[in-house]
Amino acid sequence: MSNYNDAITLMEKKFGKDTFWALATHNGTEIDARIVDGYYEDGAIYVVTYFSKKMQQIAQNPNVAVCSASWFMGHGVGENLGWVLDAKNAQIMAKVREAFAKWYGNGHNDENDPNTCLLKIRLTDGVLMGRNTKYVIDFGEIDFAAKKFKPAVFPHELELPLKNSEFTTWEPLRYLSEAKKMVVEYEGTIKGDYAFARHYPSPWDEYKIGNPKITEEKYPNGGGKLVFDLAGTKGNQVRFVLWDSGECEKVKRVYLT
């Protein structure tokens, strides 16, 4: 995510209206999925519903998954905000009714029933597809009131690879745009041919052994680290690859700094 407007403005444009969402809930033993009408605003999806099975499951386990045919999938935390006519819900309900105006009030909902409630799904993370761009969004990094990112904190730890021979990260572009280096720490030795690459949506840019952007530091007691200088590179994917001739005993830590 290169800046606030790139991804968040696209979220508002696509989903700040009546949108069909696939909502999956899990009570610990059973997973259910259904289509709901939702209205998106400031990192949350609002759904008018009844205290039904999905709400009972969310009461047991608030962690949910959502997906839209408009190219978004993600995770969130569900919260029952209570009766739709509760005074505390008046402001957001006015927006929800406007978004759902074409069908709201035609018999699908009975607002006078106290069991008709407002579900808020606070998004935690997601993947949004735009034209030629894939946005990996950490909603916890955004200050929606100020319309900007919270201050970046480095070093930013990345998930360890599933195997030592290849490591690919789709990081929020916020980190990749602000980070200066990517560091791969390893145990034992690293041998043979390896490379870093950065791409998507830009063409594949590969940096092999001997490139000035790659430096290696060996630790006195074994192991070491490879440092990839990100300056001047573009794209929202960074990849570390050990080719067929490469060998690494164990990748210990990967982070941006």
C-alpha cells in the first residue's frame, strides 16, 4: 500500500454502499457462511441482522472472514452493537438506511423488534485488488480519524518462510516504501547461488550475488545475515530465492529496517 488514498479510497469507492458480502463464522466446531448486505466505512462493515445463528456464533467466537466479488477478502472481528433503534446507533444507522434504501423497510427487517441488531465487523487485514495492483492491508496501521497511517515502527518482522530455499512476502507497501533494507538472518552457512527480487506490478527486477545491493555479514560463532538494499527498487513483492545450486541450513529471522 503506497499511501492512504491508494487503498482506502478504493475501499470506500467499492464498498461504501450496499454490497453483498460472504460472511464466514466459526463457533469452534462448525463453520458457516452466508451472504449478507453490508455497508463499509472507516475499516468496518455494518450489517443489519437478527439475533440469529451467525450472531450466536459471533458471541462465542468473534473472529470472522469476509469476501466480496468486487475483489476483496479479509478477516475481522464481529461485534453486536445491539438494537438498531438504540440511541448510540443513530448516526451510523442513518448511513446504513441510506445505503440500503432500495430494499430497506420492505418487510425484510422489523426495527421495532429489539432482536433486530446491528453487526459491526472491524476489519483487521485483507487483500484488495485494484487495476494492475494488489494491496495487502493491515487495517490496524491506519488512523481513520486522522486519515493517515500510524507512525511506522522498525524493525518490522516478517513471517518466516515455509522452506529455506525460497521466501516471498507480500507486505503492505507502506512498509516496503518506507523500509531501507530487507535482512535475512540464517544459521550455519549459506552456499551457492541466491538472489533477491522485487516485482509486481512492475517487471521482475532480480539482484544476484555480486550485486552491490546485496551484502553478507558472517557471525564469528556461525551463521550470518544477508542484507538487501531496497533503495531504488519498486513493486509490492520482495522475494528471496536460493537457486538449485544454493543451500542454507536454516532461515532464522527476516525483517525490514
